Amino acid sequence: MGWWVLGHSVESIIIAIGLKMLFQVIHQHTPEQCPANHEGRTEEMNNALNEAHKSGAVTIHSWLINSPGHRTFLVIEAHKYEDVQIMFDPMRLWGHWEIIPVLDPNATRSIRHEGAVLKGLGLEK
């Protein structure tokens, strides 16, 4: 169940005012699950991420890899969680994936002070 504000889902508010959400994605796999050990996996992952980014469904702001730790970190911008989840669907069994909604404190402060949320809801003072 999602969050609601004044009878509107947070997701609908975000879309109504043209904002996107940020997600921190953390992936970890064992050495045995490592894409480098399975022919074609690295290319499949690169292609899935690049295609999603090119489609406009998501924007990948950061993509970092810790090879010795078998971990990957991404910061992704999207209108909704589902867009991020769909992007990783072909890779869901390659270890553990965590998709965490996060905030850019500077952006949220700016929106709050400009009253964009209230304006987007038609609740201007």
C-alpha cells in the first residue's frame, strides 16, 4: 500500500507536478554468480540498462561497480518504482537486488519552498 496525501497517492502527486523519484539500487552476488563467469551475462546487463536509459523510462545518474566485493551501485531516476523493477527483471536471479527510494535533500527543499506540490494539487494558497 502506497503513501497518500490529501486523498492523492504520492506517486500521482509526483507525476502531476512532473517530478521523478530517485532510487538507490544495490546489487550483490557471490563469486559463483558473477556475470563475468557466465558468458553473455555482462552484455545482457549492459544492454538492459542501456536500453532502459535510452527509452526514457529511467535515467541512470550513477553506475558504480566494486568488482572485488561483487557489488554494483546505481542511482536511478524514474516516475515509478515499477520502471526500475522492470529494468532489472531479466537479472533478478543473479544475486540480491535492493531498490530503495531516496531523496535529494536539496531538490526536496527547493520544491517545498516553491510550493510546487500544493500548486500541482491545485491547492495554492
